[in-house]
Amino acid sequence: MDVYVMTVQRTNAPRLQQDGERGRGGGVRGGFRVKGASMITVVDRLEDALARPVLDETKLEGFFTVDMKWEMSAADLLVFKMDERFWKTLETNPKADLLASLPQDLRQGESLNNIELLMAELAKSEGQQLLPNPVAVIEAARNCLGLELTPTNRAIQVTQVRKKQFSINN
């Protein structure tokens, strides 16, 4: 399976600092910021951003204050660029001809370009939509956190969870 292996590139990273206690945090535009995070939390955030498993080989233990930001891709920025009326139209009638349902001013210029980009993103398989540029995430991990993410192929155990479908027969 394609994975990233996470190792320590340098120990004096500016945005990965040892912290004595567990804390909280979350996502920010183009990254994440957490206080008192274990490496498990960092791995989880990186897996979300990269849509691929990340194997922690850092041997870092304890809790850390982490502040990681990457350059946002066009796909990353789309969610923030879209006019509120677009989201309302999509929510109200998701099966309708979206372009025909939108006000005229949203069917031209930059708005139309953004809609076309978004529709291309939404056509991708689930889990691959609106993702950041992996190169930007890898660079940010290296520059901000002193962590190297190396793409490789490894045999790993995967547990697949499926939603059970129930039907009621009368």
C-alpha cells in the first residue's frame, strides 16, 4: 500500500515544541494547530491532509505544541471562495441542474470558474476531494515541524469497516 513514513529530519523545529500536558486544538485554513498533542494526533492530521496512511517512525514521545501551515492549493481555497448562494442552491436541490438553478451573476466570470473547479473536485472519488497539494504539506512538515514524510510502499494491515444496510420487508 502507498504510505508516507514520518521520521525526524531535525530536532530544533520552530513549530514542534515539547509540551508537558495534553491539550486541544484543531484545523486552521491550510494546516492545523494543537497544544499538547501526541504524535498520534499529528499522524491523524497528516493522514487527513494527504489522504494516505502515515507511519510514525519518529520515536518521539510525550506531548507537543504543533503549529503547521502549508500553502493552500486552488482546491483548498475553493470552499472559502464560493458564494453563499451557491451552497444554499446545492443544499436546497442537490439533484437539480446546478448551473441553471444559480442566479445569473454566479454563472459568469470568476464565479463560473470556481464552480467548474468545484464540480471537477466533487467528481473525484470520496476521500480525494478538496485536498491540499501533498507537496505543500510535505514541505510544511519539513520546514515547520522538522519531520520528513517519505512516500513509499509498505505492507500494512488494514481493517475495513462497512455500514450494515437493514431493510424491513412487509
